Amino acid sequence: MTTLENRPNTALLVVDVQNGVVAGAHRRDAAVGNIGSLVERARREGVPVLWVQQTDDELAKGSEKWQIVPELAPDDAEPRIEKGYGDSFEETTLEAELSGLGVGRLFVVGAQTDACIRATLHGAFVRGYDTTLVSDAHTTEDLTEWGAPPPAQVIAHTNLYWAHETAPGRTAGTVETEEVDFGGTS
């Protein structure tokens, strides 16, 4: 139902699954494992996989912290998007890449739930994409010392509100890794 014309395709968007982002993340290995499973399935089904990487003072391009975690291996043919803001669309080539692939529907996975995942979900949705969050394939670090809820609550709350997000002509929602259907509606 995307509001984007002539964009019938689906893509998997992998956001910031970088060494320096997920090193201390809640249930890191489970989230990364689910992401890896989705990447493999998307490739088998011919669904584009796009990789987003935060670049900033703490995640300098080319540094060990900036690299995608070793459990995941982007294919050389898969687009890699560098970003400097939470929303993966802001001042990046993401929209052009998705347009070129005819994509109007996104499955979003990665880190950090309470920052770049939320910003990217909203960024995609307001731009007209059908946007599904894979509920067990995103994670965040513990920011309780700065007043944030514990990571499990941040993840649960994000899953809760995104499952009920609505807007005209677009769909949102959540789905678990095992229930992802790249060919149909979520």
C-alpha cells in the first residue's frame, strides 16, 4: 500500500550493526543472529539488502568500531549507506538506492532501538514507505545511568508503539524474524 508510485519491491534495511554500536547491546548475539538469518533469507529470495553505517567522531570511517560486526558479511553488490544522523535517509543516498530498486516496502533491523532505529522507522514512514520493524532483530545498549528505561523495556515499548502506527496509504507494524514474509504483506 505504499504511497510511492511504481515501487512494488521489498528490501531489508540493516541499520548500524557495527562493532562500536552493538558491542554492549542487550541480547546482542540473539539480535545479530536473527539479522543474519534475515540477510540469508533475503538473498535467497532475491530481496535487496541495504547496509547503513553511522560515521561520526566515535565511529570513524574505516576504524574497527565502524566496521559491520564479523558475524555479518555485506556482499560487495549490496548498497552501503554512510550516515551522520539518526534517520538513515537524512543527507544520504538511501532514497536514491531504494528508488532505483523500485522499493516501497521496508523491513528494518539493527541498532540502536531508541535512536537510529526509531528515527529511521519514522523517516521511512513519513516518506511514504510501508515500514515493518522486525521485533526480535533490533537492540540497544543500557542507558539507564542517564535516565533511560532498561534496554528490554526500550525494545518492548518500541515494538508496542510501532505495531500500532498508522497513516493514510501506508502500513506499519512489527513481525518476528520467523514470520517475515518478504513477498507478501506483514
